[in-house]
Amino acid sequence: MRRHDLSDAQWELIADLMPRTGRHGGGRWRDHRQVVNGLLWTRCPGAQWRDLPEHYGPWQTVDERLTRRPREGLFDTILDRLRLKLNAKGLIDLDLWCIDSTSVRASRSAAGARKKPIRRSRTTMRPASPGAGSAVRSTW
């Protein structure tokens, strides 16, 4: 077993949540365990998609499954199952349950970037010439 691969016991916890293996796009699906192990490898600090080792399959396959599965809710289901199992064993301290914000990037405006000025349309501006039309009846 490689360093980032799931053990047999770990795989048994989530194996039944994987979709049925069938034909996809004209070819057979790559083994789910192999792709999940590839996903785990890409989560390592500094890992590049194109550097994915060949034994996990093509990086495009792993990337495609990573982008498709969140829409289907698979990863949420896996995390819920694992969280409930750990909580039942008393291994989660709910006072410390949090997200590590060091890996969440803030937007440019949150980093103090200059804001663009608000452009007003001509319909919300005062009349261009004082003699045009009637007097302005609204207040600013």
C-alpha cells in the first residue's frame, strides 16, 4: 500500500457509496478505489494534476470525477458517514470542529484592492442643462 492510498478497512467504510461500475462514454470506468486514491494524492501540498503518478490513471479522469462527484453529493455523503462514525466513538470535539482557513483564499476586495467607482446612469443624474424640461421634483 502506498503512502496516500486507502487501507482495506478505510475503503470498506465508503465502498458501498460508490456508483455502480458500468460503461461511461464508450469505455469502462476506471476502478473507483484507484481514482479515490488518486484524488487523495492530489490533495497533498504542492501536488500538481499533471504530476499524478501513472498507477492512478490519467489525471484527466481523476479531475473529471472530482468535478462531477460534488454535484452528485457523493463527497458530502462520505464525510457525513465518517463524521457520524467518529462522533459515535467520541473522537470529535465539537468545540474544536472548524475549517482551517489558511487554505481558503479571500477575494481581491477583501485584501484591500481599490474599489471601482460607481457609475451612475444619465437617468439618475440631475438634468444636464438648467433650461431642459421642468424643474426637478425629486430630492437627493
